[in-house]
Amino acid sequence: MSNKLTIGMFGFGVVGQGLYDIIKTKNLNLEIKKFVIKNADKKRTLPADLFSTDAETILADPEINTVVELIDDAEAAYKLTVRALKSGKNVVSANKKMIASHLEELVDIQHEYGTSLLYEGAVCGSIPIIRNLEEYYDNELLHSVSGIFNGSSNYILSKVFNENQQYADALKKAQELGFAETDPTLDVGGYDPKFKVCIVASHAYGIYVKPNDVFNIGIDKLGQQDIRFAKEKNLKIKLIPTAKEIDGNKVVLYVLPRLVGKESMLYNVENENNGVLVKAAFADEQFFYGKGAGGHPTGSAVLSDIAALRYGYRYEYKKHLESSALNYSQDYLLKVYLRYTDDQLIEKLNFSEITERYYAADFKYVIGSINLQQIAAHKADLDQEGNFIAEIA
Amino acid sequence: MSNKLTIGMFGFGVVGQGLYDIIKTKNLNLEIKKFVIKNADKKRTLPADLFSTDAETILADPEINTVVELIDDAEAAYKLTVRALKSGKNVVSANKKMIASHLEELVDIQHEYGTSLLYEGAVCGSIPIIRNLEEYYDNELLHSVSGIFNGSSNYILSKVFNENQQYADALKKAQELGFAETDPTLDVGGYDPKFKVCIVASHAYGIYVKPNDVFNIGIDKLGQQDIRFAKEKNLKIKLIPTAKEIDGNKVVLYVLPRLVGKESMLYNVENENNGVLVKAAFADEQFFYGKGAGGHPTGSAVLSDIAALRYGYRYEYKKHLESSALNYSQDYLLKVYLRYTDDQLIEKLNFSEITERYYAADFKYVIGSINLQQIAAHKADLDQEGNFIAEIA
């Protein structure tokens, strides 16, 4: 009943190797014919004739019907994904930046060429959130999808909060463990979770929003005062991307640190784990939890996509067909905590309401309501050392 | 692209009504043509000609291609499900007892007649665990699937643990809220979660085990001493069904109260919520959380099944085809806490090892290792007032 897959794989890093480890224990009616890698000189654990540095050995091989793309470089990944899809090959990718940046075009190409692009591994590692949004919540009105989408920054926050480690030490440890991207700004600056929430939004709400149009700010300016503030109130700080329907016709997307209390399922998501909260009109609150990073967890998601391709599986993007009424918006009032240095920042930000103000020699903060548009317009200021902003749930 | 569904629905209780509420807000290419109900005299919120007390108005109507079965009576549900499947109608059911008791036969009928039986709503309400086991973990080696599968007993445990309520009061409240079955033994005695874990086991491991062959004991003998014991150790007691692979060729199934610590995702599952823990070889630990009971949550799962039938969806029972090597077993060593009254019980139970013993005038317990076979052989003794057994994680 299943179609035999002949696979060409780009990349043989931690995910690729994890995947190969999984596949070799199975009888899956599939064969990996070729790996294309960047560095020919690196020692490999598999026979040399499986490897090539020439993309054409995969892209021009008519026998290869499935491309698995696991490389870092989003632009290179984009080019080879487009080429593969247009030449009748299905593609599995875990490259969130590539997918988020080009999603609308990639959906069009799938329709035009009748090929399938699957990318469960691109969002929250092992958690099957895309598949569930596609298949299970396809008729649900979703109030919001949010959560902990970035294992590396969550690992740092756990170490800083629970073990009183210094931010810089925790970041270094995350990098050593392989959780963090080569450029840590992608993680701790909230870019990686932004790519993921853009992908999620397309399956949850049927809208395609470019990552550049979405506000993100991260945890890299987190200070000891913020941690003390949170702990005194029995809260933790987590980095949370949010996709949320408002007013029945708009969807807001943003990435912000958030002060989270014990009553939230996200409070207990620690270290490199991810958690996705889905609030649905009828199913009510649902939560998915699992490893967000690492070769085997991400490899298992990629394998699940590969296995599904044997049965001709493709995303239907059903919500997009129904959702012409939904528009992306940044016009949304948020309650925030803001630690700041320069009083002028508060004036500039044009809070709708300030409900608390605190002054001390070395620590000033306000709590109040502010429009997301205001926050987005002043990202450069908020990103300055001495300022830290977090949403209050 | 989707097939028009003409639906006959058996039952119009809390789930049926919830479902109707959901469907009427959607444009789903489906029509509910007839409800068959037991009591003709009850006042209904919909036009009278939609209702009948005669099952034939659905089963003998060739226009009806989809049967949604939401009645309490498992034997009646079984008969009409078989009849519908054999006459070319697909069936959606939320009747865990019916499915668990007849699963192997129902799978055979589906294959023979080319019809589809879906039952996501039968297991953990809104949580899409069956779909994920079928579609997402189909190539994963699963170490175990366990969790909180019964909203009613979990509600009682939450009230007893967190609000110091009396067991009897909490049970009464659960019944008033509609979480508990008419016969509370099904919930608090661990039968309802047993039905569910049997269904889960078929999708996780491909084995069909009759509920009667699976050991269950519940929380109805829980006493103040047990609660104090747990609280002193910062543990909670939860009622946990477990399906677990052991020794690479056996699967054990059982339902037992368990002492659960803060490090477990199940620790924070409170009230009528459910949580499913999946431990997988490559994906690692995954957790699904959501409402386990109630008209809308369960209705949303049933709707998801109905919607999937429009696209010809059916469970493939893939693991069953691969799993001839797995056998059901009760030969498994458990670590347990046992409060007891009669010293002879301890002798009878034939512990493999006792590591702790405590005696007081009104409270005696042992902690030790014991084979599940021993526990199952002495269920009648363990069910006596004055005894309470719980697994230690």
C-alpha cells in the first residue's frame, strides 16, 4: 500500500545522523540513496560513496523521489526545495527560517506541481503541532496558539531561574549542549520562535505573514532585578510566541518574554523542552509537550513526515481556503512589565494606562497597558541595555 | 474534494448536543438527517421530525452514510455499530466500553466491509491521542503510554488533595457536574480508564487485550492516612492506567493509583483534565493535555472524526500488522505502597522485596516490590475496606 521512497538527503549534521540512526532500525520501504554535504573532508561514519558535495547528484537523479533537507543555510535550502518540488520530488524540511520566509510561494508551488512539502521538524522538534493543526483542529475556531517554541532560550531561563546561574554561563552551556543556534541572537532574541509562530499561524489561521512583519524581542536583556521581581511574585519568565485571533476578524502575532504563573501549563516547561498551548472554542485548552531540540527528537518528526509521504500525505492548508476574512494586525493592547533606565522612554512609548510605577536608585519599572504597535515602533529603544519588557498574562 | 455526509445520530445527550452546537456554526458539507433517542417524551430543542425512537429510521435508510453513536448502553451500541459497518455505513463512536470489549472483531469487520470506525472521543475527551498514535507515532518504538484518562476520579483527587474535601462530597460534586458516570464504580474503580488503555494499547502496540484480562484497582478505598503519607513526601496520588513494553516482546497493561512527584507532567493535571504521557525511543517524552470530559470537548473530538470521514479517513492499525512478536503479559515487577489492616494480607501477597514497614495503632503500611500477577490474583483482598495500594513511580 505504501510507495517506495528513494531519498536524497542534504546535510548530515545532528538531525541527519539522528534520522539515519532511526531509519536503520526499521523496515520502512525506503532507501537513502545519497547524502549531499558541504565539507568533503569531514570523516563520516558511513561508506564514502553515499556522500557527494554536488547537489546535482540528488536534484538531477530521476530515481530520487524524495528530498530531505536538513541544512543550516536558509537561502540554499530555499533554492533546492523549490527546484525539487518543481521537478516532481516531495520534500521534507526542518528549516524554519526558510519555510517561514517563503511559505506562501512554497504553498503555491506545491499546488501547481502536485508535490508535497512537509516540515513538522521545523516547529517545536518532536511535538506534532503542525499535523494536529492540519488534521485535528481543522474545523475548530482557535482562540490562540502560543507556547515555548525555543529550547535554547528556555534552557537558559531554567538555569537562570532555578539554579541562579549567570545568563552568560547558561548561554555557553546551551551552546555546548548543541541546543543553541550558531548565532545565539536567533534564539535569545526571539527570531527562531518568530519563524515558528509564522508557520503555526498559517496552519491555525490560514494567513501568511512574513517574519519581518512580526514583532519579536527576546531575553538577552534580562537582568537580576527582573528575576527578583518575578520570583517575589511566584512567577517565572518565559519567552513566548503568540498567535491570537481578536475581534473575530484579525490575527495578531508577536514574540515577547512573559511573566507566567503556576496555573499555566507553561510554568513547568523547563530546560530544552517545548510546550504548545492551543486554546480552542470547543476542545477548550489543549497542551502539547515534548523535546524541542536535539537530533533524535527532531529526527523523529522528520521521520514521521517521511513515513507519511509513503502514503501520499500533504498539508491541505484548509484554513487558508476558508479564512479570507482574517487579516494580520498589530493593533492589540498588551499588559506589560517594563524595566527601564531613561524616563523619556516611558513618554515615547505612549502607554494607554500605567497601573504601577516603581522607582529605586538602581531599578525602575512600570506596569501598564500598551498597544503592540507602540512596542513594535520602539523596538530599537527597547532593545537597549538597561531595558527589559515582558508581557503579563 | 470532500464527500457529503448524511448522518444518523444515536443519542442526544450532553455530547450529542455539544456536537450539534458545534456543527451548526460550520459549513462542513454534512447534514444530520435523524436522531434516534430512547425517550420520546423528553422535550427537545430541535424540531420533532428530526427525532425517532426507531433505530431502523437510521439503519435502514440507504441515504444515511454515516452513523454517530453516542449512547450509554455498550451492548446496544455494539449491535448497531456492527449492523451499520456491515451495511456500508461508517461509524463514529465515543463508547469506550463497547470499543474496548469488541475491538478485534470491529477491526475485522472494517477490513471485510471496507467501512471505517473512528473513536477519538472515546479516549481522553478532546485529546487527539488515537490520531497521534495512528499517524504520528506509527514508526516509533513506544516505551510506554500512561496518564490520567478519567476526568471524574481526577476531579475527586484534586478536591481531596488540594481542598481537603471529603471523598464522598467530592464524588457527589463530580456527579452533579456531569463528569462522573451514572455508576461511579466505573470511574473511581478504574474501569473507565481500563477500557481506554485497552484501546490505546491496540494503537500503540498493535495488541488486542480484553478489558476483563487487565487488572484495575481504583481510588475508592483512599483514606486520610494515604493522603497524609503522600503530602508529607510532596507527592500526589493520581489514578494512572499504564501500557508499557517490557523485555522487547511483552506489553503489560494495568490501572493503579500512583504516587506522583513534582517532576512528572501528571502532577499538575488537576480536576476534570486528562493528560497522556508517551515515552518514545526517539521522540523521547511527549505529553498531551486537555479536557477529558464534557459535551463540548468530547463533541470536538467526535466532530474531528466526522470531518475526517469526509476525506475517507480510516485507522490503519499499522502496528498490529507489524507486532506479531508482542504478547500481553502480567509478569511485571512493580514498586508499591500498600496500606493494610490484616497482617495476613502481606504474607499472601508474596512480595519480592519489602524495603519499608511502618506500624502504628491506626495505620500500617509496607513499601516493596511485587509482581503484577500477585496483585491481580488478590484483587478481592486489596479491594477490601482498610487496604489501599498505589504504585510508586
